[in-house]
Amino acid sequence: MSSNETDTRDLKPQFVLPLVVRIERAEPPARTDALETAARAVLEILADERSQGDGEWAQAMTDWQDARIRKVVRRARGAEWRRASALPGITVTGRAAEIRVFPPVPLDGWPKDLARLQVSGTDLEDPVEPGEPPAGAALLWLNPELDMTAGKTMAQAGHGAQLLWWEMSDTDRKAWREAGFPLAVRTAPAERWAELATSGLPVVRDAGFTEIAPGKTVVAEGFVDGEAFNRFPR
């Protein structure tokens, strides 16, 4: 992308895709479960009929994707979660994780019930190693050199899934959606990250607005026009 194209994106009104993760004190979700659920939540709103054509979310989705693709993850519990759940959006569940994704809002125009939610406090852990990805799942590889909060990583995983979605044909999108968007988020082996990041696979380049310096954060493997992206042993 040229600097002129980047300047054009920056000149447009900026929108953000809000995601809210439910984190109850007694039973927080596992980190990988939350990451994978966030990625599927982004795909669910991209594929939703309300985001297409003359749908009620279509203009907001177009405005968001025409500018910089920003996503922000906030946390909620108890009454906060119930208030957030009452707003228009989609709740996506994982093994235990619950994430609600909302249509994009202006960068400085969050609904009050979302604006009051905290961005911090999304530090989650995996009680056990996530294990091998399921067969047939798209893979979102995390940069092993980065130390990001779970909230930041959820946004990055969601962006990786979105880049893969953009690359797919309508046929592959339909098949992926009908299968329930099978995907897995894993940290890339340190010795393989450089190869992945220069492989030509879809790669997330974070602008460096929060937590980390600008750079590559996620590489996405999947299926495009029926051809497997996954060139690397798992």
C-alpha cells in the first residue's frame, strides 16, 4: 500500500469495532478460548446479513472498513455484561468464553454502556497448553516475539481472521461459515516466525497505537479458492 493510500485512509472518519469479553471473577475464560472466540466474532459480524447490502449495519461496516481497521476489546461482568448484551450486536460463545461484537461506532462516539467498560484487566491465562489445532481449521499464528495483553491479542486475532475472509472466494466463505468458522490461534515457533511473516500469507501489520511498536503481529493460514494456504508443518 502506498503512502498516498494510507493518507487517504487517515483522512476519512475513523470508526472502531467494539468487542466485549465476559470476564467473571470466579470463572474467567482461558486465554486461547477467548482469542479464538474473538476471531470468530469478527467473522460472524462480517458475514451477518445485517452487514450486507441494505442491511442496518452495512453503512457502518463500510465506513469502518474504508478507514483504518480498528478493533477495541473491553471487559464486562455481571450487570455490565447484561447492559452490553442489550445493545444491538452478536454474542459468540467458545468452550467457555463469551464475546459480544457490535457494529462499528465512531472512534469518539461509543455508546455509554460500552464506553464505561474497562480496556485493562483482560490478562487471561491458559490453565493447560491448547494442544494441536483441529483438522481443517484455519490457523492464526501469533508473533512469538511480542508480549500483548489478551485484549490486544484478541483484536489482532480478529484482524487476522478478517484478512483471511477478504482473501476468500464467496464459495469458500460460505463453506467456512457453514462449518462454524473452524479456526485455531497458536503462537508460532520462534524459529519459523520469520518464514511465516515473509511467506505471502495474509499478515496483520499493527499501526502501533497501543501496547506495541508498529509491526507484524499475526499470520493467517486457511483456504482460498479451495487451495490450502497451510504450507508449514504444524
